[in-house]
Amino acid sequence: MYEISINTEICKKCGSCAKACPVDVIQQTTKATLPLIEDDRLEYCIGCGQCAAICPQGAIHHSEYPMSTMQPIPFEQMPTAEQALTLLKTRRSIRAFREKEIPQEMIETIIDAARFAPSGHNSQSTEFLVVQDQAVLNEVSALVIEYLKFEIKRFSNPFFKAMALAGDREKAESGLHEIPGFKRKIRAFESGSDPILNGAPVLLAFHARRTIGYADVNAQLALQNASLVAHALGIGHFYTGWVIAPSRAPMARAWKRRIPDLLGIPSENVLYGALAMGFPTIKFKNMIERKSPITQWV
């Protein structure tokens, strides 16, 4: 259980901590009175640090966030909405990389951005795995190609095809639609190219314990943070859906752990996402428009 206390000598009784607390551990019953820490609610504290972050006087002591770990927000460095949108609109998937290593400090900066993503109940559940060993990266691509061959083989089986169509026709038809693309990737791989990781020198995997609620959503939020900061650093990258696909293959339990085990992801964790990263050989000059949003106002 966390420990929270209020320095009554410097507290200005503004009540900001009570307003910010998402689980009502801190309450202010009357305006301009000293906020109270409800001892019977301390067990519900999720350690989000909202109370310590919002106090203008530094009157809140939270055991998870000692004052030595806190820094004032440099508001003058905050990007404008236009600058933020430019970053978002110019981020594109890159699949052409230079033969150059990404410095470790850059990768650490990208992970640092990822760990600041929001997470359900402040679980901060996402864990990271950095793969730079070229032999392992080659094995990942080869294993994905093996998986694509497996899918082609089982969809060519009339019994499996009928069973898949009967179980979930939309998903099965989507799988059948992908078969020609699977074959193209296999041919490309067998001719010496890498259609899975495209020669990226780094694979950054996002994984978490399967028992944590919303761990999958948390991982995707962390991945998006990582993607945007990688873009800001000039690191090209793309979401490696093919690396994730074998772990999600329906009616193929034997494939669930093959990629995670190859990467060294703990048995109790699930691989939720991965970015292939490297210095790009290309640079986009234009922003491309997207579809108009489908929006409903209520």
C-alpha cells in the first residue's frame, strides 16, 4: 500500500489534489479547508501521482514519487497544436533502411517515450524487448515465412476450409484473400530478400503479462508513443503485423508461442506489438491526405 501525507504548513488548501485524485483517496469536503486523506480508501490508490504532480506548493508526499524524482513542467517547450499535428501527419511507415546501427541512447529515448503512455488503472504493464542480433532477426523472418506456408497448406485442405468458413465466414474469407500475398512474400524471401522485416537493424517488441487487464490496449498506446518519438528522432519504422500474426492465428495453438519463445519473451507474457526500426534511406517530402473522419455528434 502506498503512503500519502500532506504538509499542512505549506498546503494552501486549494483542493487541486482532491479534484485530481481519480479514486477519491484525497477529499476536500468544504472549499478552502485542508484536504483529508481517507485512510480507508488508501488501498484503492493506483499510484498515478496525480496528487503530487498537481500540487503547486509541493505539499503532497507520495511514497511512489519522492520530490527528488519530480521536475517542473517546461511549458515553454510544449509544442503548439499545429506542431503536434505536423508530427502526426508526417509520420509514415518506412521499409527501406540504411546499414547503420541505431545508437543505444536513441533506442532508450524511444522506450522512455513509450513508458509514459497512459495505461488502464495505471498498471504500466508494457515491457520492452530490443532485438539487434542479426541472426535472431533473420530467424524471425524465416519463422514468419514458415507460418505463411502453414496457412497456405491448411487453407488448401477442403475440410479445414469448410470448417473455417462455417466457424467465422468473414474472417476465413479475409484469410483466403491474403493467400496470393503470402505466396508473393514466400517467393521474395526464397529469392534472397526480406519481405518481413525489410532489413531493419532493430526490432522493438511490446509485451506484457496476459493476466493484466487492458494489457493489449496499454501496449498499443505505448507503441504509438514510441512511433511518434522515433519519427521525431529521424528513425524510420513500421508496425510489424506479420511478426504478431502467428501468435494470433485462429485454430493454430502450436503457433501461439513460437515467435515469443524465439525472442525470449517470458511464458506468462503475450507479444502485443513490435516496431521494425532503422535509419531510412528515403525521406518523404509531402503530407498525404487521409479519409474524412466518420464522426457522430450526440
